[in-house]
Amino acid sequence: MFYEIQMAIGHHRSDGEPLPLDRIEAAKNLGLLRLKQILPGGRVIDGNGWHTSADGRCRLEPCSLLTACTTKVSKSHRAKLLRVARMIATELEQECVLVTIQRVDGTMHWVKPDASTRERGEQAA
């Protein structure tokens, strides 16, 4: 068993206005900087997301998804994740930033290269 953590960051303010790219990048960097303090690694996926606007319409917008896997999530980790999400939501003038922590039944492996294979590759170079 392990946990997958996701933080979805929209690229528009809560009023629907697009955010400047430098603010989006700053928010992603802040999220990654804070997440690396509690998680060993992860990925950033840029794509599209959607939400229901205040007037009930479905709004599509670009978003970034910060994801990571870990073998445990303590109460302290949860509090830090929520604090980071709150900071990003404030910085980007958003109604919210979505954070999910999902328990995944299965196994997680950090697979490292075989030392003998790595040595052969270095000798061939």
C-alpha cells in the first residue's frame, strides 16, 4: 500500500481571467519547493482541467497537476500540504486549489539501475 498525492493548480483567477505565466511558474515552483521537503519526488503534468463556475457553468482552463507517491502521510504532512495549497490559492487569487491524498492498494518500487549495467555503459562510451 502507498499514497498518491495530487495538487491541481488552475491557470486562471477565480473571476476567469488568465494569470500571467510568470505567476503560474512561481506558484508551481513554490509547490515543488514545499513538496520536496516532505516527499521524495514526483511529477508535474500540464494539461486542462475544469470546474463549475459561480453561475453554474462548466469552465475549462489550463492547469498544472503536481503529483507524488509516498509510503506514508502523517498528520504533519497533511497540514503542510494544505498550508502550501492555501498559499498557492491566495497567490493566484483562486477560490481553491484541489488536494487529493489517495491510498493505493498495491506496491511502489524505486527501481535503480543495475551497477554492472551502468559500468558496461560507461566503458562503452
